[in-house]
Amino acid sequence: MADLPTIPIVGGTGALGAGLALRWAQAGAPIAIGSRSEERAGEAAAKLREQVPGASVEGLHNAEAAQRAEIVFLTVPFRAQSENLNNLREALRPGQILVDCTVPLAAAVSGKATRSLGVWQGSAAQQAQEMVPEGVTVVAALHTIGAPTLADPAANFDEDVLVCGDRKADKGRVARLIELIPGLRAVNAGPLEMARIVEQLTPLLISVNVRYKAHTGIKLTGLPAGDHWE
Amino acid sequence: MADLPTIPIVGGTGALGAGLALRWAQAGAPIAIGSRSEERAGEAAAKLREQVPGASVEGLHNAEAAQRAEIVFLTVPFRAQSENLNNLREALRPGQILVDCTVPLAAAVSGKATRSLGVWQGSAAQQAQEMVPEGVTVVAALHTIGAPTLADPAANFDEDVLVCGDRKADKGRVARLIELIPGLRAVNAGPLEMARIVEQLTPLLISVNVRYKAHTGIKLTGLPAGDHWE
């Protein structure tokens, strides 16, 4: 556990970010919770330290959190994605990996959560790649992981996280962090452009969830055993 | 088995159509294999009768096959979808259900199979709904089922088929046919417009298949037990 890097979460006070922070803290990783409000970040950090005694958790401004480690998670709603990326322009450094978890749900403009918005660049992740400073790489992941399941320490996962990015080595580093959460398997879904499809899985699952009153996830069948990321 | 309806498959000599015909014939359903060429339909029917002794199989022109039962499967490549729907205009009757399995892969215009084409109506299935005669209902399904797995009688499925359509009762009738194939579970993915997303699962799985040298399928986790379609 000693060699786990700090995991900075921009938007770490939101439902997805807080849930990830909880799970990663349980796995023993130091967490840097970022928020637009340092006060709310501090409150979230205090709450997490209560939930996971002994956890190493900081609450920071987003820009400061983003400088705590090489791999930074962006877990804000689509409505706030561009604003956050603008704010990170001065904070991110070449060599960092930004893991974009954004889903362009039509809910961002008061539409349905079972529908999505067209993003000019093709996907929210590709928009992020256009907006980050040169030398920062975007990887897309974690779109289909349910915040309610993350937030419930007793709930177990048994599902896949489809990871998109242009370099396998980058995706592999992100995969190691994802797989710190028990029951999650990171699957290589191809280049970043595949985020056009992977981001759509969220409204699809929401549509199924409504019909079945369930919290569904995705699992791929037919994958070979063994560690794809070695 | 006596009460299984005939299953007409337009494009039944293609890889997906022939594979479905094999599995449904094994399940005891009478099959009407449709093709542009009655001769090739007849050859495919003869081959299927060899593979499944005692099977009830006809080889017919597509238009004739489409009149054999209320629920008709369309399993042609996207390139041929419009032409086939034009040809079916005089054959289909109000009350019929057309199950569209088309995936608008960019391969249709010599692009990559990991990319898709934008369809003006939103999806191939919605294009089909626009083109069928009034009173015919389109249901979208079976996009992610691999033809190689279907064609191998020894291969077992353990995956889901996401079914899109505007009426649950129609989807339920299609679900019964899909679930005649052992190991397939039909999942209600919502209205026909969700085909915009479900059709994209195929290029996504192809992208994963390339990277893992595998034949992957989709399975949803977290669905409640019990028969959704009752």
C-alpha cells in the first residue's frame, strides 16, 4: 500500500467523485479531494476520514488537487466540464494524465438522462483532449460506475470499466487505479475516439435502470483470462 | 415445440442470418430463409436441413419469406438495408413486426468496423421504421451477437441482447424468439430511439475484439431475477 500514488479527484465532492474517493481510500490510496470551494473540499475530506479511519485525505481547491499526482480524475457533470478544464489550464503539467469521466447527458440542458448531447469533437473526452495543455493526455473511463453503489460500502461490484485512450501504457496506469476497487475490471476499449460510444453507455444503462428499477452495470463476456495490461 | 411460429429471416444467407437460422432450427422453430436469390436461399435451406435433421426449413425470395409469419428478422448489412426495405414495401402487412438487426458500420463505405456512420434518422432501426409500410412496427435487436459463435453449434452463449422498441408487448414477443437460443437473455433497453446507442455496441465490441483477439458479448449486471416480459 505504501507505493500507491495520491489520487486527485477534481469534482471530488460530487456523487461520482465522492464515491470513488471512498473506495480508493478503503484501498489505502491517499486522496486529494478537489472542489471549486476549498471549504466544501475540506468538509468532504473530514467526512471521508470518519468513514475510513486512518485514511490519508486532503481537501483542496481543484487546481491544487490536480497538482498532487500525475494521474488526475475529472468527475464533474458535463455542464461544468468546460469551465473546469479552463480552470485547470494553469494547473496541469506536461506528462500528466487526465482521466475524464464526463457523460454528455441531455440532462445537462434539462433534457432526459436517457438521451445525450452531440459534442462537436465527438465526445466529452475528445473535448477534454482539445482543452488540456499540450503534453497532457486524456484517458476516458468510469462512465458506467453507479454513484449509489460506490457510496454503499457494503455493495459489491462485479462489472467492467471500459477505458479509452490513444496509448496502451497510459490506459494501463489508469487501469491499475481502477482495479484497486474490488470487483472492477478495466477493459481496453480502444483509442480515445471510442469514448463517443463508451460515454453513451450511461444513458443506455439509465434507460434499462428505469425499466427494471435496478442499478445495472456492463460486463463483457468472452474476454480471455490473464492481465491485459502487463 | 409445435406452437413455435415460423421465423422468416430476410438476408438469411448472410453470416448473421444463417447463424440465427441454425440456432432457431435447433430450437425446433420452422425457418423461412429469405434471399435476393431464390436459388441461394434454397441452397442455404438444404444445408440447414443437413445440419439439423428433421428441421422445417424453406428457402424463398425475401419478399415471400417476409409473408410467412408476423415477426420478420432483417439481417442484412447496412449497405443493403434501404434496398431491402424498399423491396419489402409490397410484402409487409400492417400488424407485422420487423426486427432490424442492422448496424451502420463505417465498413459499409470502406471505413473501419470500429467506427459507425451517422444515420439521419438517428439509427438504422429508425430509418427502418420510416421506410416500412404504415402499421408495421420496428423492433431493434441482436446487434452484438457474433456470427462465428452462432455458426459453431458447440459454442455456448452467455450474454444479453438489448432490445429497443416503442411497445413493450412487441419487444416481449421478439424476446421470446431470442430466448429460444440457449444462453441469450433479452433485455428491455427502452424505446426504438435507444437503437442509436445499442447499434454502436457492435463497433465497440469489435474494437475490444481486435485488442483481445476475442469474441466478446455484452452482459448487464444488477438486473433483477424473474421474467421481465411476463
